[in-house]
Amino acid sequence: MAAAALAVAYLLLAIRQRISCWLAAFVSSCLYVWVLFGARLYMESALNAFYAAMAVYGFRQWIRGSGTGRLDVSSWPATAAWPLVDSMVTWSSVFATFLVARKVYENWHWWLVIDSVSLGLCVSRRLYLTTLLFALYLLLIVAGLREWRRSPRAAHAAHPA
């Protein structure tokens, strides 16, 4: 209950641009590391460890400010390297790699989307050789989908008796 209450407090305080939001975020995240680990949600637990570290980083950034002792709200210019898309590709790739390691068939669907977006990112950054690499990956993903679909897999695992 405390972790959830502090998570809500973090968001409300962040909306009001109160530096105390980072204290609430840190404590909530640390509590959730423990709760989620105990629930065997190991990646969620690790994510909350990251959130706790980001709370320290956020606190330091807000304390330092932009040299004026205060950090103003800013926007990223449209010419930035698509940070949101880049981040989503990166974290989705981590997840998809986990699926490959577990030999989960649906990894190929994830990679199809991830590599399609990556191809677009590479075109936008004029990384043409890497664009060709991702185009090749897309062809190989189709081959992977077909091959893994034909592989003997635990079909009855999806439909337990």
C-alpha cells in the first residue's frame, strides 16, 4: 500500500513540479523492487531498481537546474533523433531477445515490428548500409517465422489437457 501511495504521490508532485516528487519516487521504487521480486516478477523488479536510480538522477538534475538553480520545463526539438521511438526500439529489443532466449515463437512478430521501425530510423539518419541490414533482417524474420512454425513445439502447452 505504501509503495502504491508513494507512486501516486510522485506523479502528483511531479505534475506540480515539486522536487519532493523524487523522494516519493525513490522510496516507492525501492519498495516495489522488494514486492515485485517476491512476486517473481524479476524484470519488473529490475525496472523499479532503474526507477530508483532515475529518482536520484532526477533529484540531482532538478537541484542543479540549468545554472540558475532551477530547471525549467523544456521541449526536445523535432530534429532530435526521435528519442521516444529510439527508446521503444531499444527496450522492445531487450524483451524480444529474452523471447528468443526462451525460444518463444512470437519473438519473430516482435522483431518484425522492431526492425521495421529501426529501418525507418536508419533511413531518417542516412545510415543506408544499416538500412540494408535491417531490410535483410526483415527477410530473415519471415524465414524465421516459417521455420519456427514448422518446428515441433509444445502445441499442447498452448492447449493444456
